Amino acid sequence: MSSSREDQAPSSTPGGTNASPKVSDAPGGPQDNQGQFVPLYEPWLGREEARLVMQALRSGWISSAGPLVSEFEGRFASMCGVRHAVAVSSGTAALHVTLHALGIGPGDEVLVPTLTFVATANAVRYTGATPVFVDSEWETWGMDPEDAERKITERTRAIIPVHLYGHPARMPAILELAERRGLLVVEDASEAHFAAVNGRYVGALGAAGVFSFYGNKSVTTGEGGMVVTDDSALADRVRYLIAQAMSPQRRYWHGELGFNYRMTNLQAAVGLAQLGRIEEILRRKRQIAMWYCQALSRAPELHLVMPPELPGYRNIYWLFSFLMMPEIGTSARVAQRLASRGVDTRPFFVPLHSLPPYVGDWGPFPVASSLASRGLSLPSGPKLSRATVTHVAQEVLDALLAEVKNS
């Protein structure tokens, strides 16, 4: 994937002056949802997805044995800049099998940001290892490398940086820490397809990276995931484990506990079509982010914080997410107001250290807790029109100003 002028970030300050890339009005193009319910995310699916799915159906190859799976893997690996990609049934499966293949297990500790989707920690727990939670940093909203170093013990085996809402974690510092302390790095890039750090795509920076292709992701197969790596032995082991650990030399001989984590040919058909339009999807999402930044700048007294994009980093704006000032209160109340106006939103993830399966004496997580209470994600599907984005932004401003008035 190439980076053009349009691929540069919208200003993190509302009202940035970046050039507007042209957005196609072809079938499946921008949709005007004004006056209607605006969902958080609607994938862009079109004729090519239908053509390849029908091709798979007509061939009779609908299971994981179909040829489109390996084609999808090969194309995704090439686009990410890695040697190997292994398609699996979900992003959670991708992370679990990768950790298992790397030998993570009982007695081990794995550093995980507390501000992430619960699947990141669950995958660690599935192996029998213990997730150890790390605070966030303001600059990226991702894992704080300094707090990560404070959490390392003699039992720590790996670090899982999460590229939250499309912006990469601070990977140079995390990779340096891991190398210095002899730890594995497995990137959770489930929300950040083709986000980049210094020209290299996320997922390709550590020992392995994992992706999700859930229905609301920038690349979707409905459900699905991918493991990427340059390690041939790791890729072979993952491929072996996801097929119930059946011996390639002796059919129905299973030498160890395996998993049924394979992707189907039908899912791969959708994924291949998605890769064919990913440049346009990402270009549209960047344009949508710029529109939001411009529209939300109309109320500077609200002091809204736009999504980050550090120099040398590429945010793909999976979900357009922003922070409101603490005086407004929690994002949940604003989300309720917007729902009553037909605008679907999402609060930031609940920090994992406060969830029942993970409650413990973890200590404070001041940045993650503040981000979680102040953050809100707005409709971000690639088919949104400028009129719809402007409408949503005005509803957001009205809701926020109402909260300020009532506070």
C-alpha cells in the first residue's frame, strides 16, 4: 500500500486544512443518513464480494479446504509486508493460538493494556497465563511503555500492545523494552488494519501480529481473523494447531491438543474482495475523520480532544473517537442523549482491571480510567456522506452543550 498526500492525517486540532480526497459515488458509495438512524458502523460490501462468494458456492468449496483461503492469506501477508499469514476464525482465536504456539502457559505473565476489548486478556487467560494490566498514555491512548516496564517480573514472558481505535501504540519504545528484557511482542492489531509506524504496517513489527475481520472492522469477513509473522516455524505451528493438531503425514493422528480455528472459503471470498477496495475504504475513513474534526471545531468552548496521530504514525481512524472535558461528566449520558436522536455511538472500553473476571489489587490506572470515562466513538462506516457526518457532529455538539448547561 502506498501513502499519498490524502493519506496524511487530519489535524489533531479541529479545523485542520488537509486536502480533501475525492470520494467515489459508485454503488456502495457515500450514503446520506440524515433524518434516519445512523449506525455506528456499516461495512462496504458490493458486487465483488457477491461475485467471489458465488464463485466459491458454485465450486462446492465452502469449507476451510477451499483455494480462496490460501489466496487471501498470501495477499494479506504481501500487503502487510510479512512472509506468512494464517487465516483463522476470529481475532480472539488468532491471539489465543499465537500465544499457545509461542509456549505461553501456566505460571507465565503477559502485559496487556487495561484499556482494550476484553478478548485481549481472555486470550491470555485461555492459555493458563496471567494477564498483568498496564496503564495507557495520553499521546497514543495505547499502552504506556514506562508503566509496562514497572509491571515486569521474573514471570513476564510477553507484551501485547493494542493499537487502540486505529492508532498504533508506541511501538519503538515497546520493542526496545522487549528486546532489553528478553520478552516476546505479539501485536493486537484487530482495530488497526494497515495503520503504520515509520512506514511499516502494524502487525509486522513484533514476533507476530493478529487481526480481526469482524463485521465492523475496516476489512471484514463477517467473522474471522489472521495471524501474521516472519517466523516460518511459528506460522507452521499455528497452521497445525488450528486444524485440531492433525498430523500432515498421518490422517486423524492428533499428537497434542488442537483447536478448530479455521476460516472458511466463503469468508475468504469476502476478505479478498475487501482487500481489493481497502485503499478506498481507508481514504474514505480519513476523509470522514477530517470532516468530524472540522465540524466539531464549531464549539471551541467545549475543549474537545480529537483522535491522536503522532509524527511518523498512521492512524486509520477505525472508529472516530474523541475525548470530552471532564467537567461534562461521563460519556454514557451523552451517548443516551444521542441515541434518543437516532445517532448510534459507543463509549470507550471499560478498563479490564475493573471487570468481574479480572478484579484485583492492581493499583491505579489514572490515564486509562480518564480516557474510558471521557471517550466516545461516533459513526465511522466508510459509506458515510459529508452531510451525515455534519449532522452527527451537530447532534454531538447539541448533546454536549446540553450537558454543560445542566451540570
